[in-house]
Amino acid sequence: MRAVWFKSSHSTNEGGACVEVAVTDDSVRIRDSKDATRRHLTVARAEWVRFVRTAARG
């Protein structure tokens, strides 16, 4: 399965500090948008959900 990468609509390119994510059936892939050729990080979808919920709480 080919990954479809996207950035958040809230991301900013000021300073180039952005990440991209690609969601699959069982995982989420995360990469540096400034250098898409570098290896990506893969986490389980459940872990990603916990991360996003925690980040949203501040």
C-alpha cells in the first residue's frame, strides 16, 4: 500500500518546522516534511490517538 502523506491545515511553513503523516489501516507514519527522503517513524493507530488526545489537552 502506498502511503498518502499530508500536513495539518494548522501547520506553518515559517522556519520549516512541519511534520507530515500518513494513515494506514493499522498504523500512522510520521516524517519530517523538510526531508521526505529520511526514514519515517511508525506508530500504532491507538498510540497516535492517545498522543493527539494528550496534545489537545495541552
